[in-house]
Amino acid sequence: MPDPARDAVQDPRLVATLRRELRGAVADDRRTRALYAADGSNYRGVPDLVVVPADADDVAAAVALTAAAGAPVVVRGGGTSMAGNAIGTAGRVGGGGVVVDTSRHVNRILDVDPATRTAVVEPGVVLTDLLAAAKPHGLTFGADPSSASRATLGGMIANNACGAHSVAWGTTADNLRALDVVLADGTRLTVTSAADRVAAAACPGREGELHRALQAFADRNELLIRRRFGQFSRQISGYALHRLLDGYNVAGLLSGSEGGLAATLRATVQLVSLPKAKVLCVLGFTDSVTSADCVPVVLRHAPLTMESINHELVDRLPTEVRDAAVHAGLPAGNAWLLVEIGGEDEPSAAAAARAMLEELRDSDSPATATLVTDPKAQAVLWRCRTDAAGLATRRADGAEAWGGWEDAAVPPERLGAYLRGLDELLGRHGLSGASYGHFGEGCMHMRIDFDLLSPRGITTYREFVEQAAELVVGLGGSVSGEHGDGRARGELLGKMYGADGLALFGELKQIWDPTGVLNPGMIVEPPPLDLAIRHDGPAKDRRLLTIFDYPDDEHDFAQAQRRCVGIGKCRQTSGSVMCPSYQVTREELHSTRGRAHLLWEMLQGDLVTDGWRSTEVRDGLDLCLSCKGCLSDCPVNVDIATYKAEFTHHHYARRPWARPMSHWSMGWLPVWSRLAARAPRVANRFAGLRLTKRLGGIAAERDVPVFAEESFTRWFERRGGTPAPERQMEQPAERQVEQPAEREVERRVVLWPDTFTNYLAPEIGRAAVAVLESAGFEVVLPARPVCCGLTWISTGQLTTARRVLDRSLSTLAPHLAAGTPIVGLEPSCTAAFRHDAPALLAGNPLAASAAANIRTFSELLVESGWEPPHVGGEAFVQPHCHQHAVLGFDADRKLMAAAGIEAGLADPGCCGLAGNFGFERDHYEVSKAVGERSLLPAVRSLPESTTVLADGFSCRTQIAQGTPRRARHLAELLADALPG
């Protein structure tokens, strides 16, 4: 059948009008539409157009022009909605309409007024930015969802976001003073939280007409509204009609309307005072149901927060984080409540907490408890909760889990009954799920192992959700307790409110948006909840032949791409290594999520149609630095560096001439380095020529690193050290264990002469030998040249990388058989053995053996129990990204502490050079911008007495070329302090 709305949005006249009238970007290309086809939900809806407005006036114009053409329009913030509220128009399998992204430019904090405790913000402001602006005044915003580092205020208003502290400070709607909005017809007006009904109705034009209609609506339906709406704090589902009564709070009415009534241009929000002191009580229980039973007792003590987590989430935390949480105070148990209590000072807060714990004991609660006062320990424990949304997307055995029944809420006193009923319902359908939530307000978040890839599984999903809705409604609850209804729960609103309640929603929508163009399908006339499930399409059935093995994804590239569920932690701009290019460009294309979405769309094949040859995907991956930050910082361990290497390999397969020249000049660096070592002075003179740089695809602004006059391996031979004896290397591997005495084997180490150390920084190798020998180790080198293949991996030359790795592992085979530790000095090369080699050479047992035997320099020394010499002094440390993501930094901390070094770590983040990336001609500006974001200014500001430490060659190079300082390797510092 004809679709007038679709015809309108695809009319070239609308595109032309928007491009003429707006100062922001208007895009209808396949790549941009693919980027905005999904959010943090299970749904997919491809927009016809994407608008990135330049300012609030652009937002208003985009809404008015689109609506005037009869086309649907969705105003979007960070795109982190878990209910499908922020993608192409609901009701169509393929989506459609215009998506307006306010996060890129409409993101100013216009005012923070400590006297009135208010702030004025634009809709694209990220919550953590507002919190940072308010904190110096002792203020904060009351609603603080765990997605605060990427959630925008506009999106929070649309969904009435809540967060951990809503038990004390209320929801977003409770903290709004006023909203400046635009209607579909272009009318701009201001609505407040406590308007004068008479004055509002007397306004001229459309504004007065709107208020008169609203007041008549509220008066006419007051009895029904009072009976059905506003029954408890987390009744977020549907429109908040009760806000029109007892105060005429029109701003509160719009909060939670999911962009279906008006578009926010500016918000005045209420700020609350930060408590002067906070303590954290961590309560341990045998199960979540038991923990829910104690909620009424805890609530009597006015907690600031009461958050739940369970063992399924804690068990999925990285080992070092889990161990740190136990050390910080996580008691024994299978479920925990994090209860935060405030006070005028720490003693008073602690006393209040102890009073709460005493009443818990008197109530015969089985809780174990820890009282945590140290802020750093509290932060470690809170990470267990804030990463939950991502962690819950995989079961402990690797099986996929999804939202869908994600954030229902019941009155807190009925939470135990809800959880018991939910457990029974899960068992009936053969499902399981990891849970976490805001127990103080009866809200439970879940990711459940639904099968969303088959018709039968989707049928089960529908049956479960419908029955779960009946359970919640029977307990007086809400099918949505925080994230809005969207596509996931809109169809269930009839179970909550009945036909007469749904009629009220339709009538209200007609008052605000008569033509029905603002985010249609949200709350009013929602589509079926099982329509447009994102993963129910061709992508799930594509089994591509890959070079990497993807062992954690059932050896399936498509399943690896399903890791990204769109929660958007990669969109945060501080406190994380990922994603360096997004942190400086702020463009969705350059986020981890954006790249993952493009790769998934490549598999889907209906929008990005060229498969491995796709230029959309190639260009989307272009600014990925392959830093691997997402491997550790993304809660679901999306590994774009590996996916980029895989894609690049296939993209240029059988087309070597199409590769960038930098793939040949820097991808083959180990070969060129060996050649350069024969005549380093000639090589250095040639490499520094402008013509050489241009031919090699190297940025003219970069200084090419200088090859050493003498390589490390040549020095090692000259000083009397020799590689491992050839006679030993020639013996069968099974006899290697018998050769040296056991004690000698334990004290022998193989020092890995990586390309960077061997040819470009041999002084580090020499220092390492001195330290290792001082520690009592016999240092040997491999008998033949070895390489980890990293430069070929990062440039997507995987066939060569496998061949190189295979040859290196064969050289190491006798040492691996003997269990001799292998020591890596370059973090990226060491990480390649730990992470990349087993996935590239899945059938080679030597790869797994090497991953188990290779140690960082610090790991070996700490494990050996060696007492380092006293170095002392202060050091500013930049950990390498690959070390952060794969190897960890705990051993380095311990070794530096033992040497008396006061180590201050750089703010988390990539140096920006990232191997070949920062040398490439087209990447120099981004590389420099990443460095200038934090690292380089910090180094420049250091006093001369502070040593700069960076074990990674890339980090040292970026620091040397961007500051007057020279960074050193930890081995050099320790070697300098050795006696004699």
C-alpha cells in the first residue's frame, strides 16, 4: 500500500530544503543511515535521512521542516536507548523517517547557578559533563543512570531516566524546572514544572490553545488519572498524566514522553546538594530473592542508593577487577546490595550505616556486611554495578543474552514476590538471566538468554514477555521502570492501563502532535514487540571464512559482531582508553559502536552491500588506531582491532596494488629493519628523505625513527652472550625438559628481541639484560630471528603474519617444551603473543604454549621475588594501550613500588601514535589530536625532576616528537640503579 510518510521523507525536495535551510549536516548515504539504524536495543530501523544540527535553532528548523513535509522525525541523543526509542520510525520493518542527532553540536552547558541550584543545558549535554560542572559548587543532578558517561540530558528527559540515587533524589522528571521545546508545527514555547494554569491558558496563539486543551483534558479525566497513574515512583510506562494534576507540571508530563509530544531545545534542571560524606555498606546474600526481602528495613534509614548485583555479573568481571572488589570489601555471597548512606561527616554517615546494619540483624536478615569508607575502594565496588548492562549480555559460558524484559518495576515492598514469580516464569520457559537493579525502588534490570535468531525463539520471547507483564501488573507494577516503553514494551501498555487508559494516550498525542509525525509508534499505536528484531535477518546465517578463529564466539565472525549491543560506553570522552579517535572527533562513525554497527550491516547485506569489499566499512575503520582499548574497556569486549585486521585482510585480498603504501613501508618494518641493520647510516639517511616518506605513505611532519648503529642481538653476541645453543635447538622437543638441571631451567629466561628493541632501541635490551642477570637469571636469546607478526596483523596482512608467527614459534619450541619463561620488553609484541597468536594459529599448540609462557619484564621480576634496587623519585607513567587491554599493569605497579618509585599514571588514554597509525600521512592530524587531548600537555607540565616512563615504543616516540622530554623504559631506570 502507498505510504505517504515514506514518500514524503524520500522526496528529494525535503532533502534539498533541509540542506538549504540548515547549517548542520544532512546525510542520506548508506554508511550514515547504517550508523543510526540501531541503538542500545534489540531493534533495527534504518532512517531515510540523518540530520546533525549545528545548534538548537537547527533542531527546531529540522523538526518543523520535516513535519511540514509529512515525514516522521525522531530526535535522538546518545542513542543508548534499551527499548528502541531512538531509531527509524516504529511500525515499519525497515524503519524510515528522519533522525536528528543532537549529541554532536547541541551540547552546551549554558549556565550553572549555585544560588538557585539550577543549570541550563542543551539536549546533547552528556550527564557526566553536567556533573563535573556542578561538583565545584557542591551540587549534582539527582538522576544518575549508570550510562552517565554517554547519556544525554535530552535522552534522559525523553525516557525519564532515573539511576542509582533516585531513591533519594527522584527521577529526571522530579528534577526539571523548565523545558524550551518545539512542536511539530514549529511553535516554540517554554513549559515549567509549576505553571500558573490561568496564565498559561491565557497565552496567545498555539501556546494558549495547547494549555487550554491540556487543562480540559486533565479536568475531564481526573478520576481515571488519579486511579491509574502516579501510583509509585517507578511507574515510568506511558505518559505521566498525573503531572497535570496538583501543580500543573507540564515539564514533568513531557519527561518520559519519548519524544512523541515535543522536541527539547533547552532544559532548566534542578540541582541537589552533594552529601558531605558517604559510606558504602555492601550486603551479601545467598540469592537475590533474599536480598529483596530486606529492602523495607533498609529504606527506613533513608539510603542514598540501594543497588543490587549478583554472582553471574561479578564472575564476568575481569579477574583483576573481581579480585580488587573482594579486596575492597565485597563479602561472601551470591547476591549483593550496595547501600550508600550520607552524613554531615564520615563518623555520622558511618554511625547511620551501623544503625541500619543493627536493625537488619534484629530482623533476622541473613546478610553478611562490609562497611566501606575509603572512596577508592567504593569506586572499585561501584564498577561491579556500572558495567552490569554490558556484562550481562553474555552468560558465563559465552551464550548470548538480551534485553527485552529489561527494567520492569514494582512497589519495593512487593519486590520479593516479583522475583519469586520471575524465577518461576524463567524456569517454565527454560530461560536464565543475569540481574541487577535499583532495589530501593523495586526496579529490576535483566538480560535474558532469549533466542532471538529463530522463529521459535522469538515466539518464546513474546510469550515470556506477555506473561511477565501480567505478573508485574498483578503486583501493581510498571512494565518499564526507567528506560521507557519504546518498541520493547509499548504493546504491553494495554495490560497496565486498559483500553480507556490507552484512549487517554491517543487523545494527549492528538493535542500535542495532531499529524502524528513526532517519533510515531512510541506509546501511542505501538508496533508489535517482535517486529524488526535486529538479529532476525540474513546476518545470523552468514558463516564467513576467517583468518582469526574467534574462540570466544563459537568461531563465528557474525556472533562476534553481535557482541555490540549499543550501550555506547565507547562514546565517553574521558576515563577510558577506547576509543581515541572518537574522543577527538566526537563522531558516531569513529566510535567502537559505530564501527561494530557497520560490520554487522555488512553481514546483513541490504544496506551495506559489498561485503568484504565495502568502502563504507573500510572508511569507517580507517581511524581505528588498533589500540585494543575496546577489548578491555568495552563491557562486552568488542575487539575492533581484530575485526579491522580481519576486514582489511579480505578487503585487499588478491589486490595487493590497492593497499596503501604504508602497509608496505611499515607493515613490513621487521624486514626493512633487518636490511637496515647492515648499513644503518645509509638507511637512516635514506629513510629521512621527504621523497621516501611520500613514497612510503608517511606523514611529512613525522621524524622517522633512527636505526641503531648496533642492534641488540649483535651487542649480545659481542659481549660474550650467545643465542640458545644450536645443539640444544636441534634435539627433539620432548628431550628438552631433560637437558638442564631443574634449578637451571627455572633461572633461565629467553629474552624476546622484538623489532623495536633490537633495531631501534637496543639500549633497552642492554638494560634488561643487566637487570635480569642481577636478579639471578641466565639470559639467552632465540637461536634464529623471531617476530610476533604485529606489524602485519595491524595492517591486515594476516597470511604473512601467520607464516611469520609459525616460524617464530618453531624457533621457540624447545624453550616452550622446557617451560622456560619468555620475556617481552615491548608491550605490543608481548600482547600479540598473549592474544593474537592463539586466535591466528588456533590449530598450533605452540601458540597456546607461548601465550602461557610469555611474561612482561615486570611480571617475571615480581614473580621471581627479586628485590629491586632503590630508585626513588617520582615518575609519570604512560601504560601502553595493548598492555592496558591484554597484559594488565599490576606487576609494574608492584615493581615500581618495591623500587621506591612514586608512580603517577597518566589519564587513561592512547598516546595517539599507535604503531603505524600515527606515521601514516592521512592520520597525522588525528594522531596528534589524540596525543594533545591529555598525554602531551601533561608531559610538558612535568617538573624536570619527574621521570617519564613508557615501556611502549609508540608511546616513547609520540612523547619525544611532541614534547621536549624523553621517556624511558622501566628496565633502564632499574639498570641505572644497580650497584656498579
